[in-house]
Amino acid sequence: MKMRLILIALFSLCVSCVSNPNAEAHRLALWNFRYQPDIDNEYRIYDSIAVPFYGDCEDFSLSLQKIIGGDVWVIKLAYLTYHAALVNNGMVYDNRFKRPMPLSGYSGEFIYIIKDQ
């Protein structure tokens, strides 16, 4: 009985990985991302999120965009601070949060899309 429960749990995990590969890519990117403050508004766009990569919110979002697509938005948050996050299929992939969230539940004013570099 115990083995059956373990197999069911493992199967459920595998199904969730297959059913939302973008969420898995976000999780992998979060695992490997190392925050560094912005230097002269540069963009560092990495070809892989499977190894450690460095930068700020734009660098995280632009690198994840190369893997899953979508648009990288500049967002005005509370207290007039600005941030960048990736939006794809109605979900926001943000380096500040462990899981993607629906666009409708994300607080902030979406200002403009960062165009391809």
C-alpha cells in the first residue's frame, strides 16, 4: 500500500512537469539564477538556464524568454519602483516569486515591452 502511494505521488509529479513545461523552466531558471545589480543598463541574455547565470530582473526575464517565448514587460510597482517580468500565455514569470502567477492576479502597472536586442 505504501509503495502504491509513492508511485501515485511520483506519477503526479511527472504529469505536472509534462502539463506545464513553462513552469518547470521557470523553476529551473530560479534555481540557477544569481542576482547581480544592473551595470549601465546592460542586458545579459543567456542561451541556457540550466547552468548558473547572473544579472538583474531584465536578464532573468530575457534569458527565460529565449527558452519559453513571451514578452518581457517593464512594470511599475508600488512606491514608483520599476521591475521586469516575462508574460507568456496569460501567466507572469517573475524572479521574485517561486511560481508563475496569472496575469490577472499580478499587482503592478505594465508599462512597455522590452524589444529584442
